[in-house]
Amino acid sequence: MAIATINKQAEQPDIEQRIEDLLGQMTLAEKIGQMNQVESGGEHAIDHLRHSIQAGHVGSVLNQADVDIVNELQRIAVHESRLGIPLLVGRDVIHGFKTVMPIPLGQAASWNPDLVRECASVAAREAAKSGVNWTFAPMIDITRDPRWGRIAESLGEDAYLASELGVAMVRGFQGDDLGCAGSIVACAKHFAGYGAAESGRDYATTNIPENELRNVHLRPFEAAVDAGANTLMTSFSDLDGVPATANDFLLRQVLREEWGFDGFVVSDWDSVRQLAIHGLTEDDAASALAAASAGCDMEMAGGAYLHHLPRLVEEGHIDEALIDKSVANILRVKFRLGSFEHPYTDPSHLPGFGDEQALGMARQAALQSVVLLKNDHAALPLSAERLTSIAVIGPMADAPYEQLGTWIFDGDMQLSVTPLQALQDMLGGKVDVRYVPAMDTTRSRQSDAFDEAAAIAGDSDVAVMFLGEESILSGEAHSRADINLPGDQAELVRRVRAAGKPVIAVIMAGRPLTLSNIVDQVDAILFAWHPGSMGGPAIADLLFGIESPSGKLPVTFPRMVGQIPIYYNQKNTGKPPSPETIIHIDDIDPKASQTSHGLTAFHLDAGYTPLFAFGHGLSYARFEYQNLRTNASEIRPGDTLQVSAELTNTGEVPAEEVAQLYVRDLVGNVTRPVKELKGFKRLRLDPGQTIVVEFSLHTDELAFYDRNMQLVTEPGEFHAWIGGSSETGLRTEFRIVDSD
Ligand code: GLC
């Protein structure tokens, strides 16, 4: 076997040797050219870029997805530049390419890593068919602020869930072999801390204590690196006074020295030159020096590296050895990608766009991502047999582009099936489907069609309202300070409610919304995020019980925007609130003297609990947990605790439940969260079926960074829960005791 292995290596010269050989031939200008990524969109990209590529000044292009143009750009690089180094072709393939999957926050609501990986795999093969070989995904910024528009691209508020799903995306994009035709390079972004932007305003300052940075924000990135992500992208944001693009603590100490990352780091769009705007540097030359010195290997769309690094090296401001390291990182990824052997794309070698498998994945992902937030008196599922008419009301019922969500540069709206279309297909001839958009957009303040909507609702057996936000209201630079339903949607709900028939709300949005002003006006709420190409059929299946909702919230839903940040894995504080210690502003005795109420951590006008908690999601079945057990009440460092519970479907329909394992470390060298997700399993149960849900918990999984930034697992008392959300579940205790 050893001999065979050696022979195999002999056939494929070691990548490191190839890097060394190539670097040895490169001029300084050609090296810096590899560190330069240029915008290449539009039909004239070839004319615009030919000379730069011929001169060896371009290492990567982005935003070109016409396979013929990409192949010609590659041909120029390979045959008309001195060393023939192929290009990396980057694109934001965030949640699909032509076939669009639910937005990442929606995919996160599936709590299904296998599904998320398959969605990324479909996206990769469709992108690769267009010549794209590098995606700027997964976005694994942790955020607890739904005002931030980019929460839509994230995998939610929890580091464990984002780690599991971010790794799944990396594996889906890169496949088992990065050199395969349908695999593309993944890019974990935005490194790091971007999701903590002050007030949820995009690009705003982030101040994150190192302990919080390590225990929360860095965990998904370390997981992605460990899973083999070949690139990372720096964040735009100022992190504790040093913008991430020039933050050597992040890019050298953490990423290279601690994690051993051997891929490369790309800046965000023009974030190198923005260092001067931040006020970290004086000008583009100083910005190029700061970013390259800190370990940002490639500059996206700025030109500062190309224009200033040659002189900075020649004048001795930066050592050429540092340039060589960055170029080696970039070449390493190009060799791993196999792009020297296969620089061109033959689209015929890959399946067609929007094929049956792709649309099937999109439908499955939409089905599993929708969260049933509320279902009073089993208003859902609807029954076609018991209905003669249904009023379909609202601006999101028939919006094939809007249901795709943000970051869908290449999404094919023609593939979309809207809820209205799906309901008409499903019910045609059996149930009268009456449609009133009632609003031109979700932001509309025109209510002259509300009477018609209310009349149709009153004349139908049920009203199903499709509400929410258009895709433009989330995503980059699209933060909102008020996260109620936009426009006059709440008034529309009130008017339809007044018609006196059951009201079902289906909400499509790129973020959690504050729904307190409609939650009591409707009988049921299905939260569908932006569900992608096949959102319509999935929502129709869920409305009529073809499938039961099974999504769980990957992010907390506040009652009011003033509660933000509000998240499940908060610290206990020294004055934790409880129902007994709080009072509502309306209940304060008008004659009360200047006394203090409760003296605990709550808001007089909002309390301290969310409207819907992390991990929450209802089903058409009923799930009961019993007999929580552990295999030991005391364990030692290095042991694995087995935690199990019986899960029974006591309902009348088969359905899937996401069983969740949470743990609390009661005492720590630094204070620890009141609860932390440590495991989850999506399980399908028939009516009456009982399954024993088992989790293994190694003591290493209880480790945290202490006040000295050491990763430690401390002895002490722990609580563990197994349940269907972060606010329910059976609880047990166990201890970690010192080794003898
Ligand atoms: C944008 C985004 C980044 C994206 C890049 C290329 O500004 O911040 O996430 O990948 O530019 O489009």
C-alpha cells in the first residue's frame, strides 16, 4: 500500500513543490497580479480585461457568469500571459444560482445539515456550468439583530447551529473532490464580527470583547476552516478599532497561527482602500501596506495592491517574502481546484439549469424551512374537502421575483412558482380561489383596495394573507430601524379580520419581524422567510397538510424592536427577571410613589421574553418528550456523556420534529450563557410512534475561552435539556469532576 501511495504522489507532483517552482519563475509584478481581483461583469469584459490579463496583472475576476466570456478570459490567461496561470472566477452564489433555494436564514430554519449541503451542491453545479469556480459563501456571521439587513444571508444567532450548517454549505460547494466538474471553492465570510454592527446598521462599528469574539463569533469560522473551506473574506467592519481587512490579530494570530489555515483571504469589495475612510491609514498606498502586511492575500475590486505594492516592496516597506506567502496561498487553491489541468468549462458536462433534481431540492428546502409560529384551534391545515372558497390576499401571494430573496444575481424568476399559482394548481375546480393583492407593494400606504379585500374575505370560507417584505428590504445595506410589517399591512390584517372569517397569515421576509401588532388578529402564522423558486408549492402543501410544518427558528423574534439584542443564549446577569419580579407599564399604580419595581433585567413595556423563541416551531402533529436520562451523573474530563429521551408523536399525522439538546454550565471562570445548543436531530415519526433520541456529549464540547483566552473545560455542575425549543424541554443535571 505504501508503495502505491508513493507512486500516486509521484504521478501528481506535490502541490507545494508546484507552488515553489511557479513562484520561482514569477516577477514581482506577476506575483502582485495574483493578489488582484477585478470586476468583470458585462459583455465587454474581454476587451476591458484582455491587456491586464495578458500582462499577468489579474489573479481573479468576479461577476462574470457567461460561460463563453469566462472561457475566453481563461484562454487569454492560459495562452496569452507569460506563465499561463488560470483565473479564479468569483460570484455570490449565496443560496442558489439559477434555481433559488430559501435564503440562508430560511435554510437554517430547517436545522438539516444534509439538506443544506445538498442545496449548496446544486448551487455549485449550476454555477460551475457558467464557468464560476469560486463562491463568496457561506456567510456565517453571527447576529442577534434583525434590524441588520444581512441577517437574511446568515445562519442565525447561534454559533453551534451556524457551525454545523456552515460546514454543510462548505462541503456542498466544494464537494468530496474540489477538482470535480461541479465543485467550486467556498469562502467563509465575513471574517469577523460583522453581525455585531451597532444598531444593526450595516457596515457600522463592531466592538466585541475578545472573550465574546472567541466564544461566539469565531466558532463558525474555525469550524469552516476545519472543514476545509479554502478561502475567507474579510469583513468591512471596524473590529475594536482595527478594521478586519487589516486586522493582524484575526488574519495572522487566529487564522494562521492558531487554526493553521492554508488557503487564502480575500478582502471585501474595495475594503482595502476603505481603510483610509475608516481613518486607519492616510491613503491607498498605506492601506495596501496595512492590509497586505496583516495577511489579506487578495484585494477585491480596488486596485490598491496592483498600483502600490510593487513600489512598497521595492522601497522595503513590505518584504517580498510576505508577498510570496500570499501568492502561495492563492496558487495553492488554484492547484487544489485543478484549474491548471482543467481551466475551461464545458457546460455539456453538467446537468441543465432548473432540472428536476434542482427544483426538487428547492421544494424540499422550502418545505423544511417554513416555521409554524402559531396555530390557534388547529386553524391549519386547511381541507380542500371542507372548503368551497378561499380568499388569497396580499402583496406577496404572486411575487415570483420577491419570493427569491436577496443575493440572487443569477436567479431565474421563470422557475418560480408562487403561492397563488400553486394554490390554483392544487385547488382548481374544487375550491374557488379568489385573489386580491390589495397592496401594490408591502410598503404601500394606499388602502383603497382594502374594502374589496375585506369583502372577498367575508364572502369566502377562509382568508389566507401573504404578507411580509420584498427582497429589497433585506440584504446588504438594507437595514431597518422599525421591523414591523412595512406599509399598511397591519391595517389590512385588521380589516380582513373584521370580516369575521378564519385568517391565516403567511409571511415572507428576510429577517424576523416584530409581529405583536398582528399576532392576535390571525389564527395561524406560517413564517416562510424568502422561500425561493419553489416557495409556492411548498407553502400550498403546508397549508393543506400534504406535509406538516417542521421548521424551527434559528433566530429569536422580539416583541418590540426596543428589546434588541434579545437572544436565547444570554447571560444570567446578577438580577435575572422572572414573572414574579416584573410589572407592565400599564399595571403601575398611578399613585405609586417613586418605588422600584422588580429590580430585575426587564422592560416595563415589553417584559423580558421574546414573542417567539429560538428553536420554536409548531407541527400538525403533537410531540411529547419523556424519560430524560443520562448514562452518568458524574463524568471526568475526556468522558462522553450519553443523554437520551423518549420522543412520541401523540398526534394524528406523520411529521418531523427537530429534537434539541441544550446545556448550561452554571459556574465558570467567565459567566456562561443560561443555555447553549449542543445538539439537534431532525426525526420523522408516525402517529403513535416513539423514538429514543440520543445525544453524545464529550466534555470538549463544553469547553469555552476563559478570562485568559484559554480554551478550558471546568469541573462543576451542569444542566441539560432535551426538547422541541430553547424554552421547553425536560431537564436533568450532571457534574464534571476533576480527574483523580
Ligand atoms: C459585497 C459583500 C460581499 C460580497 C462581495 C462581492 O459588498 O459584502 O458579501 O461577496 O461584495 O459581491
